[in-house]
Amino acid sequence: MKYSNDETVRLKRSVGLIGLVLYGLGVTIGAGIYVLVGETIVRAGPYAPAAFLLSAIVMGFTAASFAELSGRVPQAAGEAIYVEKSFGLPWLTIVVGLAVLVEAMIAAAAIAVGSAGYIGELVNLPKEVLVICIVVVAATIAAWGIRESVAIAGAMTLVEVAGLIVIIYFGLINEPNSLSALPAALMPPPTDWPALSGVLAASMITFFAFIGFDDVVNLVEESKNPKKTMPWAIGITLTIVTVLYVLVSFVTAQNVSVKDLIGTSAPISLLFERLTGLPPLIITLIAIIATMNGVVIILIMAARVAYGMAREGRLPAWTGVVSPRTKTPLRATLVVAAVVLGLAIFTPLDTLAETSSEVLLLVFVMINLALVWFKMKGVPAPEGTFTVHIVFPIAGAVFCVALLLGASLVGG
């Protein structure tokens, strides 16, 4: 097969608002609640919803910065290019771009391990064999074509969201008055240091569960009318996942003990069985779809980051080659998948999740500062671009640093 360079073969604009939202929901939900709700409750106990809400607040300010930057600099490899255009320091662009790639590959590896845990409930094969199969299938879908990949991811996203809604429904109807306890679960007493430290310790895990909205901006060159659709896609994605995460973690904490969560690699399946009394096969299959979906979407994103950096001359040119047949950066996809496979086989799940969160928090600090610098220099946003007050990126940077330091202080 012959490949053309990026001057003759470009990414194809074929993704609308619904596709972007489904893409964001798919990678975010697959990365988070199906895999990490158990670990969150182990750390934060009944205040697990507070840990999710804290991460959502931190993400909210940074999401606003991404929404504006996606209009100011509408290019793939968003994070790296934002830093490039703002600060004009090639070395910083490379550092940020590589950090995004590393974070994405670590995140995909974590989700692949989580997916293997669910598949292992049905198939008696070594974890390593399951991980290999997961990554190979995901890479094949990611390399197929952006419209096809997003369509498959969108369908899987609808299934995984439906699974969570079923769990929330049964959890709330089984205890009709349980919602009255939700406000207390969202606000641990300010004098209860063990509760607060548990929330902070869990925050690095819950932050990982929100990773996804930032991936959406890397489809900006494949989006229809990105100035209008990208901010909406980011905002809708973050709102929906926050509501789902808070409610699912609340229901889980009320119905499954910490001891039982420690002993399972498939927490959502266990929760489904407890709530419905039915065999967990259906929700296990949904969890497999959710986690597989997360791997596919992150591979798509990471390949676009490599592509965008190669176009800017920050990575070897061959990584930015686009296949004329699939209109996707096929070589970059294969390289990313190979690294993900190695990480998934040799690194524990909790280590992957925490490391991914730490790297991404540092990247988010730089992204917020990039927007601050744009505004301080007086660089006007292009006409029609969504904009926010400078307070938002400043708060975003401060909150990211605070979350990182807070989790470190409590040993998170």
C-alpha cells in the first residue's frame, strides 16, 4: 500500500456535534466508572460522589479553556499546538505533546486491563492473552476510518450509557428515600479530616475517570463547523458524565461493601447482580463494550496527536503520514497500539490510572497558562470563537496544581 504525505492526503471533515459528544462520552465513561468505581469507594468510602464532584469542578474550568483554544487554534494535536502558538517555544511544544501521548497510552493501557478483567469473567484465558486481543481489535477499528470508527464508538457509547442508567434506576427504586442522603455524600464535614483525606486520595482516580473531553479537541480537523460544535461537545460531555458518575458511585457505595469491592475486578457487574438479582452477564457484556470503546477512542486520539505534531515538524515525518485508503494516520495508530500493549501487560491498573492523572494534570496546567498568555498578549480570538474570561484559565491552572499537591500530601 502506498502512502501520501500530509500535503496531499488530509483528514476528512465528517463528524458532527452528536458524533463528537458520543466520542467524548465513549472515551470518558469507558475510562472511568466501569473500571475504577470500586477503587474510588475503597479510598473515599461513602464520600466517593464527593471525589467525583471535586474532579468535575477542576475539569470544568479547564474544559472552558479547551473550548476557547479549540477555536483559536483549530488543529489536531490540540494541547501541543496550543502551547506552540501561545508561547512559541518548540521545546515546550515537544514536551507537552509527548506528555499527552504518554498519558493517552497509559490511559488506554489502564482501560485495556480493566476490559480484560470483565472479559475474564466469561473467558478463562490469561490476562495477557486477553489484553493482546483487546488492543489488536481496538487498533483495527481505530485504523479503519474516522467516520466508521466514530460510528462504531457511538453505538457502543449508547449501550454503555444505557447500562449505567439501568443501574441508577434499580439503585434508586430499591431505596426510594436514598436520594436524601446524596447531599451529605457530596459534602464531607470540613472538620472530618479522615473523610477529606479519603476524598483527596480518591481524587487522582476520579480525575482519571473524567479524561475524555480533552480528547474531543483532537478531532477538530475532522469536525463539521468546529468553532460552533466543539465548545458544545465539551460542555455536554462533561455535564452528562458528572451526573452519571455521581449517581453510580452513590448507588454503589450504598449497596456494595468495601470488602467486596476489593475482591472483584468487575465492580459494575457485582453491583448489577446485587441490585437486580439477575445474573450479571448482560452488564458484564456492556462493561466489555464500554471498556473496549475507551481503548478504541483513545487510540484514535493519540494517533491524531502524533499526526499533528509530525505536521508541525515536532515528530518524525513518517508518523504523520495519512493513508489514502482510510484517510487515517495508520502508522501512528500502529505505533501507539504497540506501546499501549506493552504498558497494559507489565503495569498494574492503579499505577496506570494514577500516573495518567498526574501527567494530565501537569498538561492541563500548561494548557490553562497558554490561554492566559494569549489573553495577556492581547491576541484576539477569531470571529465566532467561544471565549471565556481570563479568570477561568487562571482558576483552572490553580485547581489542577492544588489537586495534584493535595493528592500527593495524603499519599494518593
